[in-house]
Amino acid sequence: MTGLLWVNTRNMKRYLFTILFCLFFSMPLLADNLSHWQRLAEKGSANAQFNLGAMYDSGEGVPGDAAEAAKWYHQAADQGHVNAQFNLGVMYANGEGVTENVAEAATWYRKAADQGDYRAQYNLGALYANGEGVPQSDSESYVWLNLAAMSGNKSLAIKRDRAAERLTTVELDLAKQRASKLFKEIQQQK
């Protein structure tokens, strides 16, 4: 056996039985899950609203429906749900379930970024770098990319360092100070 997975017939039958068993019995669970999340979401639970949005976004347990996903994400995002804010930003940036509006995407990314979401911080930094939905600013781009890089992601650190190359020494120092101040504010919120 050189690197290939060996499966005998008996193990394959067990594997297929397990998959079919799980699929057969998970269908009612998905339906129950949907009604459970809908009840909680209609009562105002941001987590339930987010979960419903995710179900409609992925098509898991329900037919995929980007507009319905956006509706539920919006309700959760309005209550400060950071993942809903990020996902809603992505939907506005890509025109999925909503009319494409990069400025609106930037608004939702900013809300999530202010709560420490490194994905939103990165996306916001990219928008500032390109002047999409926000005024073009290499300094602001650096600030948000620096915050995102503080998550420990090495590829984000590389992107931050590339953004730094577009700044003068004075601009870079000011951007670093601003990023440090924002980082402290975000940490105090947690």
C-alpha cells in the first residue's frame, strides 16, 4: 500500500450505511432546526437570526435564498452580531441578495471591524487601498490591514507591509499610532 487508502468491501458497506442512515435521519432534524431558529429569530434573538441567515445563505436545511439570508443577517447585524455584520458586508460587496453597494458593504465591515473581526478589518483595508465605497487612503488602508494582521495571519502581515511601502515615514508613524489606539479600544470592548 503506497499512499492509497485501502477499503475492504465490509468497511465500505458500513460506511455507505452510516452515510445513508445520517442523511435519512437528519432531514427531520433540519426541519426541526428551521422551525426552532424561526421561533427564536421572530422573538428577536440575534444568534437565531444569524443562524437562519446562514441556513438560507448556504442552502442547508432550506432552499438557498440570498435575499432571505440578507434579511435575517440584517436583523442580527442591527443588534450588533459581528458575524452577521461581516456576512452582510460581503453580500453588499458582491450584490448577493441585495443590490450591490460597496459603500454599504464598507459600513457593515466597519461595524464588524470595530468589534475586532479580522476579516472585516482586512476587507475594509482593501476598500481603502482601492478607494471602493470609501475615499482612497493608503494610511487608512494600512491602519485596517495592520489591525487584521494582529490576528496572527502571516499573509495579512505581508499585505500590511506592502501597504506600508506606499506611505512616507511620517504617514506610517501616524498610521501605526492610529492602529494602536484602535486596537486598544477594541480590546477594551471585549
